[in-house]
Amino acid sequence: MSTPPPGNIQGLIGEALRETSELARKEIALFRQEMVSNVRTLFIGLAMIVAAAVFAVVSLLVFIDALVKYVATLVNSEWLAALIVGGGFLLVALILGFIGVRSMSLSNLAPTRTTRQVRQDARALSERVSG
């Protein structure tokens, strides 16, 4: 980029407009990239919640099976094994559910890097104009 001679106001305005346009284009590209990443995280969270639901249903079925075996046998320890397995599935479901809910937070969708970059660029432009 060639710098216009000092005192050429039209050249200075033209350069400022070009730089502002380039900056806006870069900010929009950063915003798009960050939003794509945030939406991808949202879908991963949704998949975790679906997986948690599957594990919860399986654990419910195992608990029901444990209760049936307990009532049927009343002496044998087969129900204890079923309860342990059902408890394990329930634990996995809870962990996946908490991870999914945390990743689906609306605050994760906010374009924080873009906002920070726009503030920095605005400060730099105001310093350049005033300086």
C-alpha cells in the first residue's frame, strides 16, 4: 500500500475507507468461523443428551429386570448383579447428561472472540484517528 502525500485529504479518506472495509470483511469472517464452531458444539451437546436418554432407558429396564429377579428368587444374589449393572448405566447417563447440558449453554453461542477483536480494532482506529 502506498501512503498518500501529507496533506492530501482525499487520499487519507480513501485509505481510511479501504482499511475500514478490509477490517469489516475480516471481522465478518471471524464471526462466521466462531459461530460455526459454536453451533457444532451445540449439536455435540444435543448428541450427548440423546445418548444420556438412551442410557437412562436401558438403566430403567435393567432396574426393572433386577426387581423381577429379586422377587422371583428372594434368595439368590442374581438381582444384586443386575442392580450393579443398572447403577453403572445410570451413572454413565448422568455423566453424559451433565456434559451435554453444560455444552449447550447459551453463553457458549456468544461470539466472544469476535466481540473482543472488534473492541480492539475500534480502539486502534480511534487512536489512529485521534493520533
